[in-house]
Amino acid sequence: MIEKNNFPVVSVIVTTFNRKDMLKTTIESILNQTFSQFELLIIDNFSNYDFINFINSFNDSRIKSFQNNNNGIIAVNRNFGIKKSRGKYIAFCDDDDYWDKNKLFDQIKVFQSFDTILVSSLALNFGADTNFFSKNYGFLYNRIKLDYKSLLIYNPIVLSSTLIKSEVLKKVGGFSENKNLIAVEDYDLYLRIFDLGNFVLIKKFLIYYRFHAGSVSKSGIDDKYRKQKLFKLRGIKKQLDPNDKYEIRFFKENLIFILINNVIQFFLIYKIKFLGYFSNVFNLNSFIYVDNYDK
């Protein structure tokens, strides 16, 4: 499947800064995709190593490397990539995450079968403090609802898992570069494009989300504070999350709760993997899709 004029079907945008070894894993997972009609745009915030020479070492014509100063706002370089992109669809991957080899193939298949503007997937955790006895064991965001009210309470969409129509991103001007939205600029984007079309989430682990010392938290007090700033800036009425009560949050820090939760996560992971395999064998992919078509 190749676009006319030999344009790539997908533009993959990776922004990076001082993560050479992690970036290598990210790039290799993208280049090894079973769907190969893409361009890979890597935008570096002037890292402390020879970035251009490092990228050239991959010797792959699909890669295009750039260096641009984002002044501490990662959305600047994501938007830089969007402006340089040529694909019909745009995917993003953080430089510390990596993809399953069928990530793009499975998502393009959704776009071919459904009227949608955004396709995402589940994300399996790995890295520091993700062993069975850790609260980071398992996978991100296991509450999956894509209606607007649910999205205001809980965002299950991981940016590194997304594939979005290019025309939609360009219509809304990409990500907000407002410094008050740092670390929630992706969440802000989903809310701004919600009324422009449908979202679909594939219940497969198509990306692997790395926990490490330099990663931005996806939960906790910092995340809650950022969300409050976003809602205030956009004039969105706060939605109460029944799971955000102090007693529940305190209980979730308890080792016994963590172990019980991780046992549940363990079985959910294998259930999801089994259903993914089952859907592939019997061509029942709609069985593992979550959407917001009834919004």
C-alpha cells in the first residue's frame, strides 16, 4: 500500500534528547514494522552526542533527522515533525518506548475498515520497578472507555500508541505549546479533536512503555495537578473520579492491594494476549476494538 507520488502512508515522529541507547531500541522497533510504507522523522533537541552520525549509522532511507531547540517544551518538536510530515497518517513514539512489530499493520487495518480519526492500543509496562511486586507491574490505563465524559475522568490513550489522521492534526494546529500544558499536551489534543471524528482503541499490547528515572509520571499528584491546570485553561468543568478519594488512593499504596492488583493484572495480560491471538486466527478483530461511535 503506497500513496501516489511515492508519498509514505504513515509519518512516524520521534522526539528525543540525550537518550541514545533508549532511542536505538525505539528506532529498531519502528524500522522492523511489518508495515513498511512509512517515513521516520526524528527530531533531536541538540543532545550531548553526535546525533546526526548516530542516525546515519542506521543506513535507512526512510529516516529523516533534524535538530531543533524546543526550549524545554516537547510539543515544539512534535509540531516541527508534523509540519515536515508527508504521510496520510501520523504516529508518535517517545524515545524511551518501543513498538510491537505489527503496530502499524494492525492500526492501518482499522483505518481501512472503520470511519475513524485516531487509533490507539494498550501499553505494556517494562523497565525500572515493573516487577510483579511493584505498583508499576502490568499495563497502563486498564479502564478503557472513550466517551467524552469518561475521557474527562480518565485518559486511556497513550501517545506512543496513537496513529492519527494528518489532516486532523493540521486542522487543529497540532499540539499546544503552552508551557502550562507540559506533560498533558497529548491529553489536551485528544479533547480538542474529539468532536472531529471517532476514536478506536485496539485491545492489544502494541507498544511497550518504559519506566525509568527520567520518565514523566503518568499518575499521582503531579498528573492530577497538570490535569487541573488543563481544565482551568480550557474552561472544562471538573469531573469527579470515584477512584480518586483519599481512602482509595491510600489503600492502593498498600502492599497487599498491590499484590492483589498484580495477580489480576497477570491474568488480564494473558487474557488480552489470548484474545488478540484468537482475533487474528479467526479474523474477528472487531471483537478487540473499543470505540466512541455512540458519543
